[in-house]
Amino acid sequence: MFTTAWTASPQLPAVGFTPNWSQEGFWRQSLRQVVRVGAGGGRVRIRLSNAYGTSPLRIAGATVARAGEGAGVEPGSLRRLTFEGAGGVEIPARGQVASDPAELVVEALESVTVTLHLDAVTGPATFHAQAFATSHRGEGDRLDDLDGDGFGETSESWYFLSAVEVDAGGRTDGVVLFGDSIVDGFGSTPGANRRWSDALAERTGRPVLGAGIGGNLLLNDSAWYGEKGVRRFGRDVLEQAGVEAVVVLLGLNDIGFSETDEQPTYKPAPVVEADELIDGYRELIRQARARGLRAIGATLLPFGGSDHWGERAAKVSREVNGWILGAGEWDAVVDLNGVLADPGDPDRLRGGYDFGDHLHPNDAGYEVMAEAAAGCL
């Protein structure tokens, strides 16, 4: 039985993330992406997404390997992937595909590379903007490139790759973290695997999947920041294999983006009230329980002094956190606000945990979040 060991939530091709290949797409190129898996096993398969493609996506070939240095792979670990026995596959517009399993032993918390050869024009690429990991691009067919020297360009986004699954002996203790840029790991050290999901996996020994999208909203769609949480929850949480719980940390952007007197014009959102967000959380709880998952609520982090802050935002966030902590509607609750707040000013992140924008934690903050969340699992 396969377990989802890594995932990235698909997004619309978008401008504004640099360097970013999603708008231009790929042609006669190879794309090598490095991801860290949360479970080990003896066989590996991948899932590819063309969720936002407007035409079929041609994958000429694919490989998987244990990661080496940079774009290189560990000698002897490179495996060709097939799709229903074929070396390539065409993914329809709005579709996805899973590869056949490949015999490859991987360990939990090990990094693997997935390489795609894209010989036909892809058009704009379904991607995940904020990887905080390096992806590599090279000209031509570089599927069998071992040292990685043929990959001359880099990006900090993931493209087409939406999941890596391993034959983990039927594990069913996976956890999905569902949310926005804080779940994505914004503020953590790029390339160092210091996100909240990484820290929680290290602490608990469980597969922990990050289903965050930077800027994502619980209640409203955004061309920049993905489909609203109540809609994408089915794809990004419920479709993952081997999961038993979901931790929800989402809603801060709904509040902050509608703080209209201070919010930049490129992030407008309808004004929301606490009761609307609570209804959204109840919908996520309903969906999770219908699939037999435990629904764990996380309080919104302190964000005083950030560009999301304002009088109305403060009021709504306090009401939401009060409901999360006191309503008794979640299967468990983790008070991230409480563990990250500055004792001298509880509306603000503690200085030692603040990335610098008064909104996102740093590496130390994500470690504290993992310690708090581990107690609920």
C-alpha cells in the first residue's frame, strides 16, 4: 500500500515570483526537482498535475533517484519511470496522472530527485510558487544526467509535480498541514528543510505533508494565491494516501487582505467577519470527518505590526481564535498564537521567532510550532 510521502498544492501559472518558469513553460528541456520525503519504502511513484493547463501536457520521459549534491543524483539510484508501461505520457488539460511504481529504496527524511523531459511545448505550467527548495532546468534530454552539470538554470518553485508516494508498508499515520504561506514555510531558510512540516516530521517520525499556498484564502479564490481553502481541501488533503489527521492554519489572509485602509491594492479581498470564517472551518471539519480524518484547529499567529494588521483585523482574529480554543468543535486544538506571542505585547510575534515582517516565523519559530503541534498528534 502506498503512502503519500511528499506533496505540493498545484497553483495557476502566475507572474511575480522570480525566477519563475510557469508563464513561459518548457520546450525541449529537462526539469529536475528535489523534494524531501516523509516516509521510507522500497518502491516509489509520482503524481503529475496539469490542473491548470489549457491543453494536453506531453511528458517524454521521467526518472527518479536519490538526491546527490546540487542537481546531481546518487550513483546507482537512477530509475526510469513508466506510465502504464510506457516511457512517456500525455496528461489532458485539467488532469493528473500517476506513474507506475519504480523499485527504489528510500529512507524517511531523505531527498529524492524527479526529472521530467519535456520535448513538446507545454504552454504555461501548473506549478507551486513557494518551494523554498531549488529546482533545475537544462536543455534537451537530461533524464540520465548523474552529476547535474547539464542543468544550468534554477528556480525556487516546483512544476507539474504534485506528489511522491512510497510503498511504506501500509502506514496510515500521515498528517497534512493545510494553510497559507506559513504552512509553505515562508521565512524559513531556503534549501535547508526548516519548514514547520519538516520540523514536525523530524519530531514525530510521521509523514507530514505541507498543503500550504502562499497568500491562500479560506473563503475566496485568488488568481495569485490559489483556489479557496474550502474548495481545494478535497484535492490537497482528502486525496492524500495514508493520512489520519489534518491541522488547519488558514484565515489570516482573509482577515488581513480585507483590511482595506492599509492593504496593498494587488491583494484585495472581500471584508470577512469571524462568523463567516467559522462557517468555513466547520465545512473543513465536516469534510475531514466524512473521510475519517481527525480535524485539528490551530489558532492564528500574532501579526501585530505587519501589513495585515489593523483595528478590524485585530478584532476578527481575536474572535476567531476565541472560537477555535473554546468552541469544542475540533477534535483537538493547538494554540500556536499562545506559544509564539511576545509576552510583553501578545498581539505581536516574539522577536526571536519573527522572520522580520511581523507575520511569518523564522526557523526557530517553526521549531516551536512543531513542538506544540506534536502534542496534539
